Amino acid sequence: MFVVALMALCILAGRWQWHRWHDRLERNAAVEAAAAAEPSDAGSVLLVDAPLTPGAEFSKVSASGSYDLSGQVLVRNHNGRGGFEVLTPLVTDAGAAVIVDRGWLPQSTASAAQTPAVPDPPAGPVDVILRLRPAEAPAANADLAPAGQTYSIDVDAIAADLPYPVYGGYGELVEQDPAVTDDLILPEPPPLGSGPHFFYAIQWWFFAALALVGFVLLARRENDTAPQAEAAAGPTPSSAV
């Protein structure tokens, strides 16, 4: 019974890893297709005060407008990476703003607690191409962030302090005209590796097969040794009479 339960557990774990591998392949295909497609107009994809639709993630959009430096927010140590993601609202010509991740700024070499000087965005009109990403959940320690900073890209919280409508989701800066000339490191596209899930699935199924083989060999060994044990014990008292 124990062997059957162990095999079932290994098979289920393998199936889970197999599905995760297929999910990763589908995600990679979506990222590649979005990267190859021509950008759509931001207003045709994004909605004000509404989350980004799942099918729009990683797609590219174009927008024109002006950055609002007064609404800029720094995301501190985003995803455990020491430094700051610089988020600046871009008020589009249509009137609504999209939160733009202009790039990553390393933390100060003098002190991790010190906020480095953040390069300003262009002061005039700009044209941008963005890679869309869904807004993140509020950080558990959001209230502990210094003024003008946060710990997650919580678009709703950022929009609450802005005087104009804001599109749901946010955009990672891909291209900009005028071109980017500051020291911000542009957001990188998502990695396309398939991860270890395929090999984990094979590993779990190998464990299931190993449990079965081990059970069969053990059963055969017991069957082979049983007659020898009986012979070594000698005749029973009833048979001796």
C-alpha cells in the first residue's frame, strides 16, 4: 500500500512539473510573438482604472505625451534587486496617463540607505514604445517606504495620488524619442528559458518507476528465500510424528 501511495505521489508531482513546463513554453511563445508584432496604440489596448487583460501582457504599445516628474515614484529593491525602478507617469495626448518604468538605478555606493540622484525625463513631448506588464499587488510593508518610494509596482496606489486618469497596468520603456541619454538601465525583456520543469518531471516519473521495480525485486526476493527458510527450520512436530 505504501508503494502504491508513493508511486501515485511521484506521478502527480511529475504531471505538475510537466504542466509547468508547458505553461512556460506557452509564455515564451507569447513573449516572442509580442516582441515581433508592431506596437499598437496605447489607448486601444489600455483602459482607465481597469487591470491589464492577461492577453495583453508583454505586448508593445506606442504613446505620445509628456512625463509628469511631480508624480514620479521609486520602487525600492524591486524583486530583491538592490536599487530603484524609476516609475514616471506619461500623460498621453488623450489625457490619460500610463505609468512608465523608465529603468533601473543602482543604489548609492556611499550608503544603501541613501537615495541616489535620479535622472530627469525629457521635459517636452516624447514618443515611446512600451512593453505592457500587469500591476503588482500592494507590498506588505508599503507603509514603511520613505516618501516618494514604494516596494511594488502598485498602480492603483500610485494613481490615487495623481490628478488625472491613469491606465491600468504599466509599461516598461523599450524605445523613446528623444532617445534615452541618462544612466538608467532599461527594463530587460522577460527571460525565455524553459526552466528545470521538464527534467523535474522526468525525475519524478523515474522515482515512480524505481519504487515499482524496487517493490517487485523485494517481493521476488522474499518468494525465493521463503522455501529455504522453511527447509532450514526442519520438519514441524506434527510431520515428525
